[in-house]
Amino acid sequence: MLIIAGCGSQKKAQTSEQEDLNSETQQLNIPADDKIIEKEEKIVEPSSSQSAVFRYYVIVGSFKFKTNALTRQKEVDNKGMPSELLRNEEGFYRVSVIATDDVSFARERIHWIRENHPEYADTWLLIRKEE
């Protein structure tokens, strides 16, 4: 019985994460084509208080639950893409792999990520709202 209960918990966690991904992806209306979604929002909590403030962030994951964001962060870090967590006013956690003030560079990196890491085909651009 313990094995069944353990599998159920894992399945529930996977379902919760999938629902987390689906709800945010639908909210952003991310298309299947190569168009880059841009969303302007206020960041209320960077992962480090020592983080520099930039205008553009390349986002490879967005999650309602911090544990799911940390899982994605570890995943991209293991693929050689250092990342940081950001949190917006609505409480969503964003996994950012690029922070820059150069919008052209950010867009180029989005295309590069999509081409070289198809599992992140829904990568998008966060534009930091001025405070």
C-alpha cells in the first residue's frame, strides 16, 4: 500500500505542476509559431537582493508554486543556463535565464533557446515595469 500511495502522491504532484504550466501558458496566450510574446509587469521579488535591475528578462518558465519554479530552475541550471527566480505582483514565479537592458540581445537569445532547446519553445520576454 505504501508504494501505491507514494505513486499517487507523485502523480498528484505531476498533475499539479502540469496544471500550473497550463494555466500560465493559457494566460499568456503563447502561440505555437516563432512569435515572441512580450509581457510588461512589475517584479516584486528577485531571487537575490544583490541582483542588478535590468529592463528585459528571458523567461523559460512561469509557475504559481515556488517549488515548481525551483524544479525548472535546477533543470535549466543543469543544462548550462544559469537562472534566477523573479516574482511578479500576481504571485507568479518566473525563471529567467537572461537579464539585460538590450532588447535585441534578449530576442536573439529567445530564438537561440527555442532552436537549441525545443523543450523551451514557449520562452518569452518579460519587460520590467518602471516603478
